[in-house]
Amino acid sequence: MKDDFPALVPSGVPAGWTVQGASYSAASGGSWEFALTTPEGATVSLVQTTDSVEDLVGQYLGADAQPTGNVDLENFGTGIWKGYSSSSGAGIAKKISKTSALVYGPDQDTVVILAQELLTAEDADLPEAG
């Protein structure tokens, strides 16, 4: 991905979870998304774009999304995230460089399980596509 888009990727897939899919679009500054399914069948997704955190929260959690406080992922390398809940689920979001990221799913505990696996693609030491 472009150097100014520090895409978050999972360092691993939590035990029992399965990957549904992933996509990247360079349109409108870039958009990166992926989704996984928990062993219980719930979907947990990450969306990262150049939109604001507020726009992502409104788009993916809905207009009734309310802040729930901070989620500290410093020990996992991604810092402090802001928690949100809504009638459609829960999420945590933060600004990362020139992008915003939102991890969302059925509840905050499940969302945090995926978020704890995240690191930037640059830190993941991924092989270059060639």
C-alpha cells in the first residue's frame, strides 16, 4: 500500500476465528477493510480510511453510537483507542497517521480480541508482492 496509508493488519488470526475476506481500494484516498468470524459466528471487522473517526463511527455503528471511554492497547503497540456502542454493536476507533481505523462487531470484548492482534503492515515484515 502507499507509504502514507499505514494499513493495520492482524499479526495472527485468533484461535477458532476464520477470515471472511479483505479488500483495498485506492479511490478517495484509500480504504482498507477485512472481516473475520468468531467461533460463535459473529462478524468482527476493521475498516481504515482517510475519513474522520466520527464519519467511520457514524457509517458503521450508526447515528445512535455513543462514546464508552478509552481502551488501552499500549501493551499491544497500537495505543489508546476510543470505545463506542450502539444498537448495532460496539467498536473502537482511533486516528493513525493520516487515516482513521474502526474495529467493530457484536460487543467491545470481542472487538478488543481482534484489535490486540493489529499492527501496521510496515511492522508486520510482510513479503512484497512481486
